[in-house]
Amino acid sequence: MKKKAAVYLQSLQNAYSSICGLMMVVTNQEDDRLTQPSGLSEEFGDVLKFAGNSLKNAIPNILTKVKDIQKPIVYETSSGFKLLIAPVVTKQFRPYFILAGILVDENTKEWVEGMVYQSKPLEEHKLWERFLCGARVFTAEHIKRILNQMEELAEIMGMVLEREQDEDHYAYKLQLMNLVRLMDSTSPTWLQGVLTIFNRVMGLEFTGYAANDLDGELFRVTETVGLNEDNAMLGASFYPGEGYLGQVGLTKQMGYWEKSDRDPRASFFTMRGIKPKVIICYPIKYDNQLFGVLFGGSSILPEISEQLADMGMLVANQISSALYALNNEIITERRRIRIGIFQELAQDAVVIKELDTFLQILVKSIHQQIDSTFLCLLLYQQRGGGMDIYTPFKDQADGYSAYAANVEATYFADDRPGVAMLRRPIKRQWEGRSLLEFPIALEHRLLGVIAVHFENERKMKESTMFLNAIHFLVITKMQLETVTVPLTQTAIFNLLHDNLLIWNPEAYNKSAKAKELTVGFLRELNRPNDEVELIGNASVLTEYDPALLTKYFGETPLVIVLRQYQSCREGRSDKERTGIEPYEFLGTVLLIMVWYLEKGGRDWKVTLPVPVKESILRPAELYLSSLAPGAREPRLEIRVQLTAREEEILAHVMHGLNNKEIAEKLFISAHTVKNHITKIYEKLGVSGRVQAISQMYQGPSPEPAPKRQSPK
């Protein structure tokens, strides 16, 4: 027991002992005392030992006999002396009792004297006579009043013990909840362990988790605690809005219901033999992304306290954070794999000569990454009409032929040039499937489509960037195969740079900043213009494998600089690097600037993967320090003035957001965003996002447009 509570109980006992004029102590059946005796006298111990028992066993023997009492009683010892005993009732603590005494009933005093003379040796008679003369003699009315006072005292002490118990229990539950934070969320048994803790914290009969893998679609129970392993709840499913759990899945708000066994919305449980009187359910969501619902119930508890509901919300939040982190790790890993697949396909586009062979490999790779039930790439035959079909599903040729005919009629008829599809994917229904059609377009000509069926919006959003990048590969391969329109190295460079914005906007932005730093540093050193141009071009292609770039450009200075940069980044020794001037110098400068962007202003120098000559490192350090770390990032030197709203929208465009995402962030309509972007393009003299973003990184930005002065 905490010291504060023990002191309080002792002071209560002392006060009541003084009022009643009796010895008092609070103890249990094993005589583990909560308080020290108040008003203790030697005679008290003598009375308890009267029948020959030791003092150590006397109290346990008495309390064993009265352990089931519910109200204060008068207990008479074998000697005729009496004790008053009151139970201290609590929910969880083992029973405690208040003992008060010793007293003598006025009606039995003479009988007690007789018992002493008969039972005790002659030499002890005078001792007992003194005790009897000093013992309190109470009337029946007086004893009744003391019993009432003891009942009040027992009730107060019970409340003190209950409060301390609740505090200890709350602390225990908080310790349990801390275990959730310490558990390894990558373990296969993690969620089962979390549900077990949730069940104990909430004091429920059962707990479960229903996952929502397909956003906005079916929920399915994947884990349960407190039920048999083969319970009917596992694998059970429900739709948003269906029953108690479906309502939480639909509204994404916590739900709590009492007397739920009388409500038809509990049929999800009752039809499986579970009849909870109380149900509580939490949405497992993070940043408005719903992963599932956490639920629990009990057929015993009549209600769940507000304090427990709040604790349950803390557990739900911890589950949400862990699932969000796991989901991000999975998405990041899939994205990394897709970037690798894209680079492999980019090499295949150069190595594989036949367009048909390349496109068949392409659609198989797409299918491996997206795992769609419907996927094809269609190219329109410009001369004879008809569609070339590429799909991994060779056994469904008839179905894809019918779809190809539909696409030809929809987009390639004489009076339907397909202009609406030139810039963005289109959603269409075809034979009960919701398809997303990605245009394959070049110079305002629609050449074909890539059609994919996605199971849900989440997968569609995740895969769109990858499929936009695939469009670039198809166009590049088709241009490589076109003898009449050969691609120049400048055109290939621009295609590679523009495509980086599609499949990796963060890398695109980093490369633009790296170009600004490298070009600025070389100009600071008065290096030749051809070196300045060379390092600027190399800066925007650092994400590409030099082996791939060799196939596009050959063994050019651009590729040599990037290979030198890659060697430095991989920590190769001086002997393994080219040593060719000025490429070694340019590759080293590029490493320093990229490393500075990745590691930050404090750590870049000490974490460089290779030693750098002082003649390069010192000037670079001075140059970077002159940029005043923490100052605002350099932006475009706009020759025309944009409004504050236009600058705000342009900043979001730079970070790769589409019109809908910008509209949601700024709380305006997508149509308004489109109008602003059109005006921005007109002012900048560009025709698209890629050109606008490229121009943004050509120099520092002016101050925002001044606010209009209100008329006086």
C-alpha cells in the first residue's frame, strides 16, 4: 500500500479508537495488518490467549470463523470477553476486518469473573481482577452504537482501498499498454499479442480485428482473442454500414453500444453464438487511411467506463501508427522494385531489336508488379486499321479482341481522334469491369492504350506512377524503331529527365537542386563553360545506371562523369576510379553536392564515402557555407509576376501533386486549380508541367507578389 493511504487509514483508526474507547486494528485472516493497533494494552493479548492459544494463532483462528460476515458483529471469546468485528468490503482485495475490544457486557460480567477463577491459577487471580475492574462495561445500546460507528469506518476504509486499487490497476493497465509500443510489429504474432493486451486492459470477454484490404469494400475478421481457435468469427465478413462494425467502418468514428444483445445490428455476433451485452469498436486509421476495425465485447459487463474507452483509443492509435508504418515500408519496397524493373526494361528497349518481343516482355513485367485480372497494351495500326494486342493472358484472346474492337471504335474512328485521352488516364466500364486506360501518345497523336483493371482505389493510385513511366518506355522504343524519325541524344536526354518526374518526383526535385549547386560552384571557380554544362546535365541523371546510359549515349563525357560519380558513391579506391581529368574532378564535385543534399548541412563532410582532396573539399565547404543553411530554398527567377495563389499552386506542382490533390490541400475546386495552372503556363511561356518545373530550377525566386493596398 502507498504511504499516503496507509497514513490516512491509521489516522482514521486512531480517531475512532479514541471515540469508542477501545483498542482497534485492521487486519486479515492471515493477520497481515494494514494498521498498527490503536489503544493496545497487555490485557488484550492475555484475553486472546485465554483458551491456551498462542497470540500468533489467536487472531487467524477468530477471523477464520467469521470470514463470511457481511456486517459488524459481536464475537464472544471462550473466556466470556467480547470483540467487535467489522468487515472491510472491496471488489478485488482479499477481505480485511476491523477488530475492536476488549469489552464486557454488563449482563455477563459476573459469569466472566467465575470463568477466570475456575480456569486460571491462584497466582494470576489478582492480575485478572485488576483487568476486570478496568475493563469497559457496555450496555446493549452502547454496543449497538459502536457497531454502527464501526460500519461507517469500514465503509470509508473500503473506499480508500478501492481508490488505491483503481489507481494501481490503472497503472498496471498503462504498463500493459506500454508493451504494445515495445512489441515488434514485423512479427507474424504481433497483432495477436496486441489484441490480447487490449482484451486485458478493457476487461472484455473477446476482442477481434477486421481488416479492410480493399478500401471501401468488404471487411474480414482476421484475428480474434478470447474465443475458441475454430470460432465462427474468424473469416467472417461484413460491408461498410452493415451492423455495428460496419457502421464504424463507414463513419471511421468510434462506436459504443450497451444492451446490444437486444439490437438486430448485433446479428453479426448472435448468429455465431456470441451474445454481447456491450460492444465497443474503434476505426484503425491513419491520415484518413482506413486499415480495419478493432472491436470487443462482453456478455457480463453492463457498461465500459469512459476511462477504459479512452485507454482503448490509445491502443487503437498505436495499432494504427504501426500498420501505417508497415504499409509505408511495403509501398516503399514495391516502389524500389518497380524502379529496378523500369531500369531493366529501359535497357531491354535498347538491346531488344524487335518491337513485338519487347512489348510482350513489357506486359509480362507489368503483370508481375500489378497482378491485375485484366491487362493489355493495344497499338493502333495506322495504315490498315485494327489493333495489335499484347497481353499476358493468351488463353483469353477472344475477350481481348472484343475489347480491342471497342477501343478502336471509341478512340480511333474517323470522327473520334481520341484527343480526350492524350494527357490523362480515363476510367471506363467494359463488360462489368472498371478499367483505367492509359494513353500512349506522341506529339498530339494517340497511338494506343494500356488498359488495367484495379481491385481498389489504393492499388490504382499506387500503380499510376509506374504505368505513366511505362508509357515513356513504349514511346521511346517506338521512336528507336522509326527510321524516319531518329532520336537525337538531346531528345533522349530530355525524355530521361522528364520521365524521372513521373516515376520519382522526389529524385527529380533533388536532381534539380543538385544541378543548381554544381553549376553555381563551378561558376564560382570560373571553370570552362563546357564543364559547367556537362556537370549540369550529369546532375539531373544521377538516378540512372551508367551502364544503361552507355547504351543510349555511348561512351560520352556525360556517361564518364556519371560513372566517376557512381564509383565515388560506392566507396571505390582511387586506383579503381578513372583518374581522367576533368571527369574525376566533375564526378567528385557531383558527389559532394548530392551528398550535401542527402545528409544535410552538418553531416555531409564527415560521412563522405571516399577521401576528397583538400583542394576540392575546402572550396566546396566554403561555397556551401555561404549559402546560409536554413535559409529558404532557391526558386525560380520569374520574369513575370505571379499572384500569391499562383505561386502557392506552382509550389504544389513542383512537389508532383495533381490538380485534385492541390484542390484538397487548398480547399478549392479542381476546376479552379486548372484555371490557375493555365494562367501560370501562359505567364511562364510553357505548355506543360514538366517545362514549368524545369524552369523553376533555373535560378532564385523573387519575393512574392505584393499584396494590394485597400482603398483609403
